[in-house]
Amino acid sequence: MINQNISVVIPAHNEEAFLGKCLASISSQNLPPHVAVETIVVLNRCTDNTEQVARSYGATVLFNDSKNISAIKNTGVAAATTEWVVTIDADSWMSPGVLAEVLRHAVAPDCLGGGIKIKPERYSAGIAVGYSMMLVPAYFLGLSFGMYWFRKSDFDAIGGFSEDRHIAEDVDFLKRLKQYGQKTGRRHVIISATYITTSCRKFDQFGDWHFVRIFSNPFKVRKAIKGIDRKFLDKNWYDVER
């Protein structure tokens, strides 16, 4: 029987408007009383009340001011005191059975970890097309977005999130995790019985066709992944006004 305690790591840049909903969804998970959930919020260049929100929910608060989401997540996972770790964005929230599903799969000795189904908080034609541009190829590649769960020992074995990647770090991480799992005879699982919901704040700010505009220019996206186009990165990811 595995130790069923679990850590949830949340990177947060000026997230006071969204973090409370994320943390509340973690606090209200349907879990047995013997399961302890450690919540870790990594503050990134926050100038609002994100820290106060995190502390009000009893989260461990860490700091990483780099403009590199991989480094920010790595800071949080490094501090986790449990073997099983979940990462989720501060503007996303879990349906009630998410962590129970993670632990239900985790007890299987051949379970590597994996991802989960993700839903936007609202739909429109532009949002549907934008998500399809990501989710359709992800489906055929067996990948997912938004939330990942894994063993900390496996995370360390594959070198964590690659700090050479400034966006799409989660997809790269999951690909490497799956490859490692194949070598060690373990399977990757995308949870479909429960899900996470993610905010549409970028669509509210940039328009519902925002993802379509971004991913229609793969050359710019590749440069952003490598951290070459800093202006494009900051505008669309790192310095987005909350």
C-alpha cells in the first residue's frame, strides 16, 4: 500500500482573483480523513494579494521571480514532501473527485502518473477552435494539458520540467515521463471520470480567437518555446494583466 498523502503545486503570478477558487476546490476534495494534502503556491513577481490568499488557505508559500514557468514549477515540486505530486494552474479548479481518482490509479504498481480532461469555463466558436488546435493532436499523441500527476522520484529521474522551454513545458514533461514509463514497464493514464475547469481570462482579455491567432503562427510559437521572442512571451504569457 502506498503512502496516500499528496502534494499540489500551483505557480501564481498576480492570481488573487483566481487562486481562491483553485485552493477551495482542493480543500473540498472528497478524500478519506487519513489522506493529507500539502498545497504549495509558488509566487512569481506578485504585486497583488496572491500571497495573502495562499496563506489564508494554509498553503506553503515559496518564491521564484524568473520568467520561466519550468523553473517556477521545479521550485514547487522540489519542496514537496510527498511521493505523489500534482501540478495545476492557479486559474484552474478541480471537480470534487479529482484527487480521489489520482490516488485510485496511484495504488496500481504499474501506474506511472498522467494527466486529466480539461474544460474551459465557457464556450464559443473561437474558444472551441482554439482548444481543438491543441486537444485534437494531443489526443492522438496521448497527451493532455492543465494538470499533471506523477511520482516525485520519477520527476527527479527525468530532470523535472525542462528550463530550456518557456511555454509548452508540460507537454514536453509528459512526453519524457511517458518515455521513462515505457522503459520501466509502467503506464500513463489520462483521467476522464473527473476533470478540471480552466478560466477564460485570456479570451476575455484578448478575444475568443486568441489561441487560433497564436497557434496559426508555428514559427513564433517555436521561438517562444525556446525563449527567443521575449516580447511575444511577455505579452501573451508572463506579463499578462490580471
